[in-house]
Amino acid sequence: MKIPLIKPDLPSIEDVCASFEEILANGRITNFGKYMNQFEAETGTYLGTPTAALSSGTAGLVFTLAALGLKAGQKVILPSFTFMATAQAVLYAGGIPVFAEIGDDLTLCTDDLERLLEEHPDTGAVIAVHMYGLPAQVGKLEAVVARASERCGRKIALIFDAAHAFGSSVDGEMVGGFGDAEVFSLSVTKVLVTVEGGLVSTRDPELLKKIRCMRNYGVLSNYNAHFPGLNGKMSEFHAIVGLHNLRRLGLLLSTRQEKAKCFRRKIESQTQFQVTSWPEGVVHTFKDFTVLVPEIAKDGYRDQVMRFLADREVETRAYFYPPVHRQAYFVGYANRSLPKTDRLAGRVITLPFFTSITQEEMEYIVSALQDAERELL
């Protein structure tokens, strides 16, 4: 059995053919057309928070940092355990990344954030990450940042990198309205897919206005640029795909929840691999289904398991290894040790998971993990 890491949820050509033909015929394929405006309206309704549709999640992070007033050379605290785009956006916005530890749930550690904010009172912003679709400790993070803002007598921005988390919620409150802004990716590996694209949601109307200008070269009206910007627009093609997937997102998410529960039960009961956190009251998108190898395993065991699974034609990734502070381009910004991040990043294996995964495929993966344990552990 050959099992890929992902199978994206995409519409059939019949689902989108009429809309594609319409925009090809009228030539309105970009520049804030009918479907992009519909997509913004419907995502805003879904989240309960207004949105700006963009060309990518990374563009959304850059625009959001700039729109919140990040100054050149200001520090931005973020977890090192994340996709490198989070840190790349900080540099493109003119900031200096300060890498923080993660907690057992693989999201930003609130205690370490508090320490860093005390050590770096000149911090301009904090970026927390909803890892794999599991929401970060939103209430605690908001409280920590609020206390630091009060101490230094100015606002420190809090942004959530929600790349994995469109559709996630905490105790009935949708991800999308936490912090100053939340930034989603809509690329092909995500649950809400536009093929390529991003989305910023915020309750701040002035911030939203700025970001919508920034995605069009900073133009407010009549080719008159009022803000920094570049081309960050979403095309009509991408919006059409996004609208189709958004309108069936409830079904996609409920299917993923049930299959994730089943997969977790199988792994917990039949292997020694540790499943990642999933608290009560949380809707988790499982953009990635990640497990950790046992703590008792010898060095190199994770990589051996991944090679073993590859031989069984089960595709895996080590999301996210190496952590950003260990990557060649960012090592110069790593001025402190992050032992917990290093330890956990060395244990992660992301297994195949997608909405259409079958019971047989999950059983095959678990059987391969059992065989790996017998031969390697």
C-alpha cells in the first residue's frame, strides 16, 4: 500500500467550471473581483471576524507586522518550533527574531514568553503559532502580553500565525478573533484550500483597512500610495476554489475529527509513539497528524523509523525539524539555548493524514509503526 503524506481537498472541474468560464470570458480574473469579495465576506461570516484575502499567509504576516507599526530593528518574539516562513516574515517586515521555547503541547511557552518580555522591554510584537491546527494557549498569551504592555507603557502587538488553523476553535470561540490579528495560509496542504493564498482576520477596522491597501502596493485610491505595499492580491481562480471548499468545510472538519480520534486510539493502544495534545473543548484541524517517538529511544531512532516507513511506502516528514534557530539562515539570531525545543523537534514524525484517508490506510500505518518498534527500538 502506497500512502502519501497529504491528499488535498479540491473541487472537481464540474464544481468550478461555470465560474472559471465566466471570469475567463469577462476578463475579471484578478483585482478584487466578484469571487474574491464573496470569499472575504463568507470567511468573515464563518469566523465572526472581518478578513482580508491575500496571495499567501507569509504576505499576511509581513503586512500585519508592518500595519501594526513594527519599526526597523525592533524585536519580535516567536517560537523556534514553526515553519520558517514565520521567521522569514519577521525579517521582511524589518524585525529581529527572538526565539522562544515551546511547551509540551508544541505551542509557544507562556512562561518563557514572560521571561523574554522582561528581558527585552523593547519588543515590538509577539507571534504565537497554532501548531498543526491546535490552538495555542490564547488566553494566557493575551494576558502575558497585556501585562508586558502595561509595564513598558506602550502596546506590544500579539499576532497568531494561524496557518494551520482555519476552522479551529477553543470552547466554542473560533480561531480568527484572538490577539490583534490572526493570519491563515490557504495553500494546498491546508484544510481550507484555495491552492495558494492567505487570509488575515482582525477585529480592528483600521488595521484591516491598511492590510487591504498594502496588498495593492499601498494604494488607497487613484494610484495614490498611502502605505508600504506590494502585490499581495488573491486571484479570482483561487477565490473560486476557496469558496467551494469553505461551503463544505463543516463536513471536511467533522470527517477529520472522527478519523483523527480513530487514528489516535489505534496509535495509543497499539504502539509506544506519543500522540500530540488535543484538549477537551478544542476543535483541531489536524492539518498535520504528528506523533513523537518514545523518550527512551536511542539517538537516530526517529530517522530510522522514517526510513523504515518509507520502505513500506508510507510518506512522512519531520515537521518541524530542524527548528528555526538551528537553520543556517537564522542561526545568527540564536543567542540562547532552547533545550526543550531541540528535544521535542528531534522526536516528531508527521504521519499521512487527510480527509479521505481510509480505515485500511490508518491500520497499515499503525502496523508499520509496530513493525518499526519491533525491529528498531
